[in-house]
Amino acid sequence: MKKTCFLCALAVLMGTQAWAGDVVIDQKDKQFSKKALKVKVGDTVEFRNSDPFAHNIFSLSDTKAFDLGSYPQGQSKKVTFDKAGKVEVECSIHPSMQMVIEVEK
Ligand SMILES: [Cu+2]
């Protein structure tokens, strides 16, 4: 009984973490792994570079303007979205790379 409850609690904890946890957006073949993404205010998105060359992810949006700078394969950088609205994300090196993040309250 005790053991079951412990596993139960663990599953709930892990479920909570998955729900509230960070989202990873991969950059591969000059593409974001998702074209559109919905997150909640306060969520953090991790932008990972899996291409054998650098990307420079940025946004000029009013909701969240940022510039992650150029970084190589294997590295990732995080952005926390603290305001509701739309965020258009682009790569300054590859203009064809675009995605939209919708931040909800
Ligand atoms: Cu790029």
C-alpha cells in the first residue's frame, strides 16, 4: 500500500513537471522543429541548435523582443515569456526560418 502511494505521488509529480516544464524547440535542417507553439505566461522555451552550423535566433515582437546571438551545434539558449501575446521568432542567418509562439495568460 505504502509503495503504491509512493509511486502514485511520483507519477503525479512527474506529470506536473511535464505539464509545467520547459519546451524544447530544435533547430535542424534550417528549420524550427515547430512552426507554431502555444505556451503560458512564465513558461520557458529552450532553443536547441542541432545543425552543424550556427543559428542566431531573435524576435522583434512587442510581446518579447530578444536576440540570442549566434551559437553552434549542441548548444541551447532559453527564453522565458513573461507577457501574453504573439511572438514571431526568426533566424538572422537563415531568413526562411520562422515560427510563431503564442503566449497565453
Ligand atoms: Cu539559422
